[in-house]
Amino acid sequence: MKTAKLLAALACAASVLLAQCAFAQTFPSKPIRLVMPYPPGGSSDILARPIANEMSKSLGQPVLIEYKPGAGSTIGADFIAKSAPDGHTLVMLLTAHAINATLVPNLPYDTVKDFTSITLAATLPLVVVVNAQSNIRTLQELIAAAKASPGKLNYGSAGAGNTSHLAVEYFKSVVGVDIVHVPYKGSGPAIAGLLGREVDLIFDSLSSSLAQIQAGKFRAIGVSTAKRSHVLPQVPTIQESGVPGFDISAWYGIFAAANTPAPIVQKLNAEFIKAMAVPEARQRIEGYGYQIIGSTPAQLDAHVKSEIARWGKVVRDSGAQAN
């Protein structure tokens, strides 16, 4: 009886696997929706467009970008968590996805269990920028000014709990300075705030502020990663400016709903990596300062868990709260 049951179970598993493989061979059978949990024009949008364009050519089905912004990316994430696990609906989630696991009480989904990892597409430095008319010319001068007059300087962010907020809170705790937080509703309004000198500085995604830096309206005084950016090689890292060990980057992962069949995951993983390797797409992506990664699903799983632990400590230490 035990042998018969074992053989029956193996036969059932084999039939399921065969069905999944057959489905993968015909995938995609309709357009793929790539959900952006942020408004158009942000760093995720800049990265997604060339990828979607190349994948549409390769897969023979349109890869359509669909915007579901709001609530610190949790609206878009929740939409995917409740979507059919067939690979036709995906989401690009950023560092905030890991932050929200601690920041947002009573999330309507499990940050790890309700998603299937496809690939860690890319990472991007944050850049410390001030208005070009500011008297602050280096990160050392920023730190000195903040220590000389605690609470006098302020910084803008894309919203409470955003990476651009918590990166500064982490910076403040490491350096020992008091800089006042001014949250905006998105990176665009924060950039406008710095242009209008409503705030003294922002820690912004490099791709979002790059045009203002190149136009001479912003002065870049530091990048958040351990190595300098290839698009701003003249700008020192925060580590080089006297803050040992400081290494933060925004990251961009592709996810599907939990229980998406493994053959579909493997196919999507390969297609995303192939799309980012197309010379025209790669040049465009890297031209905005991104570092293309193209990880395995397992590597993205491990990265998310590590980031939940890392940012959870920053959230607790800073006392940050969701809007």
C-alpha cells in the first residue's frame, strides 16, 4: 500500500510538472503587465521602459507598463500579491518593499511569502545634492554646518519611509547631526523643493537628479555607494568624505505572485537578463547611473530578507512612521 501511494504521488507530481512545462512553452499567451507602484517619470519608470521594449520584441507579446502608485508602493505590491500566479502580471518593487515590512503596520500581504522573485534587475546610488547656489560645496562642509547649528538645515525626501528619507536618518545617526525632515509626495516634488530652495539638500536617486546636476542647477557632493558612480566619477563617495562603512543603494527587483510555476519563473528570469544585455538598452540604463545586476530568483530572495533586517533596524532606531 505504501509503495502504491508513493508511486501515485510521484505520478501526480510528474503530471503537474509536465503540465507546467507545457504551459511554459506557450508562455506568454497574452500581454504581460509590468506594474509600477510609483507615478510615471521616476527611477523605476526610467529603468523599466527599455527593458519592457526589448522584452516585447523577444516574447512576441507586448510588455505593458501599468502604474498603480500610492501608499509607499504597497498598493502596487498588494495588487500583485492577489494576482493570478501565471506570470502575466509582474511588478517592479524597490527598496521600499523591504522597508515597508517594518515601517507599515498591518500590511495586507506578507513581504516574502506572497511574492515569487524573478530577478534583481539593477541597483542605483543615491546622490547627495544641494542647490547650485548653496554655500555648501562638499559633504564635509555639510556635516560641519549641521554640527554648528543643530536643526537649522533641512532635507527633502520623496515621502516618510522612502529610501530618500531613511538613508538620511541613517546618515544622521552615523555622523551625529540633527537635520530636519521635510517629506514630499514623490521625488519630483522633492526636486522642485530643492530647486526652489525650500530645503537645503536631498538624498535622491541618481537617475532622478542627474538632469539637474548636468544642467548645473544642483551640486552633487556625495554618492551613497562604496564606489563612485560611473556617470559622476568626479563626485566622492560618502565613505571617502569621512563616513566609514556608509554603503546604501536603491535596488529594483522583479516579482510575480506567489506560486508562479518554476518554468515560467525561469523563462522570465532569462528574458529580463537578455533584455538588459541588449546593447542599446544597456547603454540607456547605464547612462542614468544604474548598475545592471540580473540575479537568479534565489539571490533576490536572499537579498530581500537581508534588506528587511537591515532597514528594519533603521526604522526602529529612527522612529520613522508611515504617512
